[in-house]
Amino acid sequence: MATPNTPLWEVFIRSRNGLAHKHVGSLHASDATMALQAARDIYTRRGEGLSIWVVPSTAITASDPAEKGMMFEPAESKIYRHPTFYDVPEEVGHM
Amino acid sequence: MVVANIEVSETPLVLYTLRRADDALILGHRLSEWCGHAPMLEEDMALSNIALDLIGQARELYGYAAKAEGKDNDEDKLAYLRDVRQYRNLLLVEQPNGDFAQTLVRQFFYSAFADLYWRAMMNSRDATLAAVAAKSEKESAYHLRHSSEWIIRLGDGTEESHARAQAAIDRLWAFTGEMFAVDDSERGLIDAGIAIDPIALRERWLKTVTNVAGEATLVLPQNDWMQQGGRFGRHSEHLGHLLSELQSMQRTFPGLTW
Amino acid sequence: MYTQALNTAEADDRSLEDVAHAAQFQARIDAEERIEPNDWMPAAYRKTLTRQISQHAHSEIVGMLPEGNWITRAPSLRRKAALLAKVQDECGHGLYLYAAAETLGTSREELVDAMLAGKAKYSSIFNYPTLTWADIGVIGWLVDGAAIMNQIPLCRCSYGPYARAMIRVCKEESFHQRQGYEIMLTLCRGSDEQKAMAQDALNRWWWPVLMMFGPPDKVSQHSDASTKWKIKRFSNDELRQKFVDATVPQAQYLGLTIPDPGMTQDAEGHWRYSEIDWTEFKQVLAGNGPCNRDRMAARRKAHDEGAWVREAAAAYAKKRQYRQSAQAAE
């Protein structure tokens, strides 16, 4: 008999205060409480974390790589959004 | 060279420390037997973590017992060169793993106690024991959380898991009384503020155990006849086999460094 | 990323690999770009990776057994803690790798079922028995040493999730080989009996370890495509030679003899080993190694006896969800 699937979770860990949570991997667990415990036991064995988020993998909506051009290329031409686009005389000092 | 058991001068402090060290080692050893055989990889990780915490506690306590004794014993001599009659652990922790329910109920009964015990021991007048307690308290708190969550799931899961969890509770209940027993040698340490009186923890332990069992739809036995003897070296038959495995290298190749 | 949900039927609908897609894909690989889970990829790339990553995961999990055989008998408390932590790491590595394989669209359960049914392979090295404590030293020193040789290039593998899993694995494994070598060093500085134990273990493991790198380049069947796709960056023989060259001086330092009387050092300093007995390798791979049956039996037992636990957790989750929605409806 095929083994029934246990839900998949994505694990995010804040490694130090002041940093954002970062995706570190996945695990299987029957519910959120168990997922959080498993994340602690699997992904913080070497003192990697101060805070954990677990998210059901099915809850993530991702952009489609086939639409990469439409999604991300239009931003590349907007160089006026970056400070180096503007000329300010050196005498003015740091701005 | 003769393979001999070491002799330990069991002053009250040495004996007291050894008893807790033996609890931690034997339970840690039992949990390590699961490594590679757990119901899911996530639990292989979790049970190994608990085992490592306990083996770590045992090493610190053996080190302190050896120091308090002041002879040439050390953590490994204390662990590997005492026989079953010299081991001082609770009968509860030497009980075989059985199925996952039995392992988790054993852990739950012990951790519900250890959590309270180490928290209270942080106020010990003995600085070393207080330091061990401060570290062990956090570990035990997590062990209690982990085992409680499993008791709830096993008890309130399927018919089969409920029956297995209930059977484990019924089987292990009689070993819980020993955690609260005190003998004359410990009474002196309690009076001196070095040890704590475990009787004072019993009500809170029972409350935790009752609450979790209730949520798990499990029933605690009414029977209050409790098995005793581990603290004095009168063990179940299981411990001898555990020790013959644990100690096999030191017994086969005496006096070598590994 | 990392979700099964993202690898849905859409990707399969495109399994008619049109030439343009394939060319674009290869151009990305050639430019050292990483391929991510929901990117278009040739069906053969997906299949090859699923097979390789899941075999790698199975190897980590089955690999817990030979070393796990000594956790309860480790000769000191320090060694016991280190060994348990190491075997636990292997479990973690299996877990990371299953997760990486799952991003390609096959669930962990399906991958594990295939292994338990004997349809998927794992590293043949774990079909040899651990007879003495010295075997634990040799496994750390040589088996983990060989594994690291293999795994470091995989940190740059073209498939993102696999590469990231390998980076984590390599970081964690750095203590494994040192742990093994320290055990060997202690034995070799110990009594005659201990030194003999170390030599005996080396004698038994040496050739199986060389076989870990896989068949010689002239007969290896997967290498061409894997190289083109930058899953594989060195050939089996290249890695094997690199391993031998690194290991011989370490053995000399221990005062141990490599069990290959025909071994010579060439003008460039490479240690040339004798012909490997590939018949043994094929037999072990075919299921006739000394421990194949025991290893499979142990994994099946853990899986079967754990079924009621997994069912209980699932049943509880369902009940809780039901209760929560009932409460919300009130």
C-alpha cells in the first residue's frame, strides 16, 4: 500500500536579532505545532536560530518563471530610481 | 589485567549526584537505541536531540560526582565500570523502549518531573549542581513540550494509538512513585539546602500529567502501589542487558583509551 | 520554491521538449545559471536529478544503520555523544535531500516507497558490516572522506535546491571526517591490539570505499548527460584518484598499510592503485552484499512499525481542524 503523504512545510529562521527570517529548508509534519518542533530539532541543532516560522508549502503562491520578462525586466530600465542617476557637485558633500 | 568494578565511596553528595547522572545516562542510552529506527525522520532527529541533552547532563554530573569523591574515578569509569547493583537510576528510565507510545510515555513521566526538579535545583546551595540545573532546566522544559504533544496525538489519534498509549501508561505508572522518594542520605542534603525535597513537586507533577492525559483522552491508573529499588541498586532485569551492551568495550579491553 | 504545488501539471504539459526550450535551457546551464524548481527543464534532466538526489537521500538514511550499530556500544561517553550526533546529522542530510528531490515533483513518501520496494538504489558501501569499533573510525575517515570528495563539486550543481542542500550538508559534515580520523589516531597510538584492530578495519573497507566513486569512466553510463547538464563536474576516476592521493599520506601518518601491495607512486606524485574487483561491486549492487537484506529489513521494520504513529498524528490533525472549524462556525 502506498504511504499517505504527510504535509510539507517551509521553514524560515531568524539567525540573529535585527535580521529577517530566511528560508532554510523544508520538512514533513502532520500539523503546525509538530512542524515547529521538528523545525527546531532539524534546523537549529548548531545554534542557527532565535526565531522560527513554519508555513504550509501549499500556502505559497509563486511567480511563474515563464513570465520572468514581463514581471521583472520593466524595472531594469528605471535607472532614475537609483541615487547614482543624479549629479550633485562634490563640493555639496555627502547626500 | 582483571576486569574489575570500581569502588565508589558513596558519601551523601556523591550518591545524590550519581543517582541523577545514572538517570540521565540510562534514559539517554535508551533513546539512542531509536536512532535510525524511528517512525519518521523528523522523530529520529528529535529523539536523538533529547538523548544528546541527557548524555550531556550525565557527563557533567559524573564529572562532579568524581570530583566530589576525590579519588581517581572519572566520568567513564563511573559509567563503564560499575555493575548493575552499583547503578542508582530510577526503575522508570531503564524500562525498554517498547513501541513509540511506551518510549514517549516514559519520557513524559520523567520530563514532567525533571522540568520541575531542575527548576527547583537552580536554587541549590551547591554551585555546581545549581549550574547543571540551570542548563538542564531548559532542556527538560523542551523534552516535556515534545513528549506532551505526542501523548496528546497518540491518545486522541486513532483507536490503535489510543490503546497503545493507554497500555503504556498502565504499564509504567507504578514506576513514577520512585521519583518522589527520599532516603536518610538525601534528607541531610535537603536540610542543608543542597538538594530539594521532591515531595514538594508531586502535586504540580500530578497536575501536569493529569492535564495532558485529560487532553489526550487517556486515564491515569488509580493504583498507587509503587515499585522502588533503583536508587539502591535493586533493578529490573532489563538494566543488566543494557549495561552489558553499554560497557562491552571497556569490559572486553580493560584499561585502554579510545 | 521547494513546493510540490509549484511543480504541477503545467510542466508536464510541456514535456514535448521543443527544440527552442531545450537550447535555451542548455544556454542557461552553460552560463552557470542555476535551474530552480518551477523553471522549464527537459524531462530527462528532471528524471536524472530525481534519481540521483533520492539515491543520495536513501544512502544517508541507510547509512545511519552501520554506524548506528555502535551507538549503544561506544567505548566512552565522549565518543558516544559524538557518534550519536554524527548519525543524527546523516538523518538530517537525508531529510534535506528528500526535500530537494521533492521540488522536482515526487513526494518523499513515493521516493521512500520505491526504496523499500527495492526499486531504488543506495550507496553500496552501507551493505558492509561494522564489526569492531575501528570500523567507526574508518567509516568517518574514509567513507565520509570519499563522500566529501563527491559532494563538494555538487555544491555547484546546476540544480539550485540540490546545490543548496549540499552546501548545508558539506558544512555540517566537516566534523565527521575529523571525528573518524581522531578515532583512528587514538587506536594507532594505543596498544598492539588496538593497532591491529585499526589495520584490520582498513583492510576490510579500503576496496569497498574505492568502489564508492562508481564504475570506471570507460563504462559509466550516466556521465555524459550529467556532465553536459553540470550535475557532475568531475568523472568517477578523477574523483577516485583525488581521494587516493589525499588518503595515502594520512594512512602513512597513522602508520597503517594500504592493503594494495601493487600500489606505486608515479612521476607526478599520484598514487596508482591496482585493478578494482568490479565483480564484487556488481554483486553488492545487485543485492548480494553481506548486509543488503539486513539493511532493507531494518528500514522496512522502522517504516511498518511507525505506520500507526504517522496515522495517529494525521488523525489528530484532522480532528483538530474539524474542531476549530466547528468552533468558528458557532
